[in-house]
Amino acid sequence: MYESLKNDSEKIVKQALNFERPDRLPVFDAFWPEFVKKWQLHYNLPESENINEHYWNDLVVAVADETLFPTKRCVVKREGDDVYTNDGWGRIVKSQANSYFSETVEQVFTDPGQLDHIQFDPPDLDSRYNGGFLREVERCRAKGQAVFVKIGGVYRRACQFRGETDFLMDLAGDEQFAVALAEKVGSHLLQIGLESLRRANAYDCGIWIYDDMCDINNPMFSPATFEKIFMPVYKRMIAAFKAAGARWVFFHSDGNLAPMLDLLIECGIDAINPVEYAAGLKVPELMEKYGHKLRYAGGICNTHILPAGNKKEIEAHVKSFVDAGRHGGLVIGIISVGPDISVENYEFYRQLVDTYF
């Protein structure tokens, strides 16, 4: 369907991120498996049909193995339908086949006094990068897509290692330990990021940091806590990425990131994703406020306008984004295309992007 859009993706993504008028508006959408099945049924397609080849994304984010203990990852045991796995983050998790969520049943790290004695597996292990990571980079670059690399964020990865409830308690009641944990996890992620940039030769695009630290209403902690605990780590990480040659550093967090934006800009962040509309983040308004200080990937409403809006509402919504992105700064997209969005409404959105630009 979008065959004519291929091969110029890296060029137009760079145009947009340079605040130039792109030849067309770049797109970055993510599809739930349930939507993919819905799309395949809609068009009577085989399960092997790749939705990303049909609709086309202009950028990709390649992911290496950033776990803290990849050499320890294994299936520990099976009990009926339950599978117990060492997930590489210092946890034993219980899950079931074909399930998305898991339950942590054992946390290896339980005593803050252990922190200095715990050694993470080396960031430069070939096994972290050889295989899927490099194949994805080569495959997407050969198709002309803009290739970025990715690491997790300091908050989210510390939660996986420590446990989210425990880490939130640390943030509130043990600042010294919280700083030490953030520094240790951040140092590991920094090295993973530098190694990913090097092995993928992704400097000309850059790196995305995925740190889901907000819900739909607010961040999980105050801006003051971010400034004290996380900001020094992020400043050091982002400065190192840019010193190594990374062109842009993106920051991903679902939810209402607005209270943190000024601090993230101060850290050196160039762009944010997914700019969740339902959380009050509206790209045209943010562009007016921040000018060339921020770029955006995402922004389209996937909670009520795309799932339930009529054609007139969808058209007005999408047109406002297209107008905002005419002179760069925006890679338009949907945080996740779920099964509550019809194939017809999704295709209407894509057609509007092409029509109005």
C-alpha cells in the first residue's frame, strides 16, 4: 500500500528532526498483535503477512540485550501451565504461555547493603548484540529506514532490579541508597548505549531512552525527586552519548510527562515519545511553547479519537498534527494501535497524513 514511501525514510526523518520541511511527514506507529490479527482477517491475509511492510514505518528502534545478568537467564521450572523464569534482571518471574504479563515471585536483590558487592554481567558481551540486534539493524538500514538504538531508563530498570514498590519507598525514605542504585544502574545502561551505538554505527541518528515513569495523570514521583535522584545520572549519560557522536537522544515515557519536560531539556534530551494525547500532551501546543527545544514522535490520540471518533473528528485531529509538522519537529505516530481501532479508521488516518501534507 505504501510502496512509494520506501527508501527515503532516513532522509525525511532527518529533515524533520533538523526542523526542515520534510519531503513528506514521517510516520512511526506501533501495532498490537491483536490489531495485526484483525488486519489480517479484514483482508484475508496469511499470518505471515508483515503489517510493517504494508503500512511502513520511517524509523526503527533496535534493541540489544541490556539485562543485568543475561548469562543467568533461563527457565527455572514448570508447574502445570506456569513457567518460572530467571529473567536476567535479578528476578524469578512466573508466567503462562502466550501471556503478556508476569508475576515476580523472587527478587534476588533484597538487602541495600548488597549493592556494592553485586556485579552486573559485562556490557560488551557479544551475545548482547550478535544475532537479532544486528540483523534488525542491517535489515532496516537496507530498506532505507532511519535506525536508532535503544536502552531502558534508569527508573524503570532500577524498578526491575529492586522491585517497583521497594524502589519508590527508597525514593521517599532513603535518598542516599536511591542515588547509589540510580548511579549503578545508569552506569550499566550508559555502557550498553555506547556499545549499541558503536556496533550498529547508529551515531548519525542516535539513541532512545525508554523510561516509563508516569501514569495518565502524573509522574510516579515529584520533579524535585527527579532533579535530586535521576537528573545527575541522565546529564552524565546524555553528555556521554552526544560526546560519542549520537545526533539525537529521545526520551520515551507513557503518561503525563509535562511536569518533567523542562528538566529533561536541561538534561540534554532532544525529543520525546509517545507524547500521549490522553495525558494532556498535545503536540501543536507543545511546539508553540518549546519551539526548537524539543522534537516529537507520536502524538495521535489512540484512546478515543481514533477508536471512537467519526470521520470529521478524526480528520480535524490529524490535520492539526500535519499542519504542526509542516516545518519539521514531528514524526507523526500512534503510541500503540490496538484492536479497539478499526482497520478503516487506521487507514483513514494514514490517508489523511498523505493528503494534507
